[in-house]
Amino acid sequence: MSKVGAAILVLSAVAYLWTPSYKTALFGLTPGAILGGLAAYLTLLQVFAKSRLTFIPEFRRLLAVSMGLLAWAALVYGFYGAYPAAFRRILQIILGISVSCSVYMFVRSSKRVTIFIFVLLAAGTISALVGIGQFYVGGPFIDLWAALVRPPEERLSLARVLVPGLAPTSILLGYQLTTLLPLAVALLFSRPMFINRILKGLVVLISMTMMFALVLSGSRSAIGSAFFGIAFVVLLLRRRASRWGPWLVIGLTFGILLYILVGVFYQPARFLLLEEDLSVAVRPSLALTALQYAFFHPFGTGIFRPTEEEYVILQFDPRVAAHIGTLTPHNQFLNILVYYGFPGLVMLIAFYWLLFRTLRKSWQVAVQNQDAYNYKWMVGGLIGAFLAYLINSMFHNAGPFVGDWFHWFVIGLVFSVHRLLLSLSPAFYKRFSLDQSFHWSKGGQ
């Protein structure tokens, strides 16, 4: 059942990347969601088939915070009655948490982790190739996307300018590629890549294809954050560093320089002349309006519909004033703040703190244990992927608790890899037996 569950899990991730729109789904359930639900069901069967299920402490804590945020979101939606959209949002969060548990359950070896990452990269590359076709060919590639997503008519004309690939929008394509690119670059530092030049060349080609499609998507924050994530991965894996601060600064500088280079050769007006762009001009006012809205509604409202009295406009601009009431804050953390209030924001911060704390521990184990050499690229790639994702989400709406349940696949990988790393250390088993783990037993044993 473990192999079947892992296969279904991989197919669920691929289906999400290729057929993501609920408009083309059965009863609003996409193929990815259906397969993800099936993987979660198999996970439950595994739980009840075993007399003992073990969770590492780090994953247990993350699940507790996630369930707390889910419960709070349900209370907020229940009080304000923001349905049916609220019902779909709650189901997305439940599905995401279930997917992370399924990854933890079924991806139980370094071989499966590697295969999982390879399949995600292949699926992302195909979506990127479709995006490149949309830009240079148009016709059949845009028609394919339109058949899968069924976008509004006004978005069809943009598909050849800001390419979406097989994602619903160019922004979501940016989310996906900015997560996958650091993993692809990290894969170049794995042991097989030093042996097989053909495989190394293939990964280089995959990385270049996804980067090119990312540039064509026009998502500036995704491009910049992907550059930063890649630079950080390279610096992290090429040199042993116990102090992250200097490498973080170097990676950020490198990413900024590469972003400017892209802007010089491709759409300078969009990438470099930011003060003339409405989407840039409106964001400071959106952020301040979101903060003021949160102080008026400290426990959240489930939606973001500020009144004119709650608007904060930095400068008079009729375009900005017209858009304040129609847009969400374009920041994952501010979205959580206005939707679920300050309690939700605190839990989201705790969620990411636990996530990066686990990654830091994984890196320390991978560096200190010679037997964990093959895991270094996995941990480095995951660190770069989450840094890039987090930076990108500072400028857009999606997040693991705001519509992006695909991100939970990568979250699950973090704890699968962490468990594998800890199992290599003899001291781990001693700590593990001293009441640092969570056990589920039949009959309350």
C-alpha cells in the first residue's frame, strides 16, 4: 500500500500543476484534489492498520499549529457566514494538511524523495514549455490552457503577454516555478550528478527552461525571489556555513543584480520603471488599509471588504482609490491578518518559524553526519525553495492557508527528509524514546 500511496500522491501533485481549475472539475473537485483526497484516505488506512504510528516532534508541533489555525478560520467563517467561498477555503486547508501527512507517511526513503522531486520538476518543465509556446506560438498552447482553466474572456488576451503555462494565472505559474527552481539547482549538487553528465545536462536544461518561462510570466517578485533562492542554494551547498546571515545578504545582492539584468533586456518599463505601474503604486496603500482594517476587526472577518472610512491612500491617485476596495492586500501575512485577525497572524508566524527551525536542524545534521552527504542537496534545495516562496508571497495573495494547497507537498517533504536524517544518528533513537515523540496506539495503548 505504501508504493500505491506514493504513486497516487505524485499523480496528485502533477494533476494540480496541469489541471488546476475547479471550473473544469467534477463537482468543483479537481483531479489533483480527488487524488490528494485518495492519498489521505490511504494514509488513514495505514494508521488504522498499524498498532503504532510515530510522528517526529517537529511535525507534531507543525500539525498542532496548522490545526489551530484551521479551527480558528472555521470559527471566523462560521461567525461571519462567508459561504460558499469559505467552505471551499476550509476544504483546501484540510486537504493541504492531509497531503503533508500523506507525504510524511509514504515518502519514506531518500530514493522516493529524489523520485518525487524529479517528477515535480518534470511536470513543472512541461508547464513551462507550454508557457513558452504561448508566448512564441500562441494558438494551440493558449487553447489548451483555456480548455483546462476556462478563464474569463479578458484574461485570454493576456495569456500571450504574461504567460500562465498550465497554471490558472501567470502569478500562480510564478509561485510554482519559483519553488521548483531552487530544488532543480540543488539537484545538481547530488552525488549522481557528479557521475552522470547526461543527467546533469538534463537538469541544467530543465532549470533553464523553467527560468525562461518564469521571465515570460512577467511576475517580478517571482523572478527576483527565484534568483535569490537559487543564489542561496549555490552558496549554501558550495561552502559549509554555520552562520546564515552573511550568505543571506550575499544571496539577496546576487538576486537583485540578476533581476536588474533581466529588466534591462526584457520589458524595462515593467521591471525597472516601477513608479509608473499601477500594480506597484497601489500596494503601499493596500498594505496600510489592510493594517487599519485589522485594527478595526482584530479577530478577522473571513473576507477583506474595507469601507471608504478604512481606506489609507498615501497620495491622491484616482486609479489607486478605485482599486483599494476591489483588491486583497497582495501579501500572504496581511491576507491572514484581515481574514483571520491577529490570532491567525500569530499562528502563521509560528507555522513558518517551526518550518524554518526544522530546516535549520536538518542542515546541521546533514553537515555534521558524513553518512548524510546525499541529503545535503535535499535540505539545501528545500531551504532555497521556502525562502523563494516566502519572499514571493510577500507580494501576492496565495499561501498554504490561502488557496495554495499544493505548497503542502513541499512542506511534507521537509519533515520526511528531517525524519530520514534523524534516523541516521544513533543519539536520535535515545532522544526519540524519551517522550519526545507522539504515539497513536490501538485501544489507547
